Amino acid sequence: EADVDSARLSQVLHNLVVNAIQACDPGGIVEVVLESDRLVVRDTGRGMSPETLSMLFTPFFTTKPKGNGLGLSTAKKILDAHGGSIDVRSELGQGTTFTIQWCGGVAA
């Protein structure tokens, strides 16, 4: 069983889901899938350009008019501290998928 800070990991999930919802137009889909060794948050939103993807986890980088640019950089820090990793795949007009991976799986 892993020693985790559930409040901090909840913060990561909350951030990814809120971002996914904000990226979608009305009627868009946000899907959260938990498997034994990963958590996937996928949306049918606008997607991101390669330039945006390259800056995504940089503190204070944001594409939102009222964002502070700390959500994803904080999420990555939390996951790093828990021995996890985060991967993102996105294409303009095709949506985005964030995959959080844990070494050894997640304790149920």
C-alpha cells in the first residue's frame, strides 16, 4: 500500500477535471477512467497546439484570461512527490488526454 496524501492527489484530479470541463464547448464530454496503474482524464475540447503543450507545466504559464498558471505545474509537483508521472496528448480540435501513471499500481 502506498503512502499518499489523498488531499493533494484529489487536488490534482480536481484541477484536471476542471481544466477539461473549461476546454469543452457545451455538449462536450469529459471522461475519467481509473485503472490499476493509471488515471486518465480525457476531453473532447479544443485541444492544444504544440507550442502550448511545450509550456504546459511551466509555472505561471496560462491560456486562460483569469488563470494564474499554477494548476498544472502544481499537479506535476504533487505527482513527482508521490512517485507518479503525468503525460499529456492533445491535438487542436481533437481534445486532450492526461494520463497519470503510478509505479506499482494504486492501492484500492
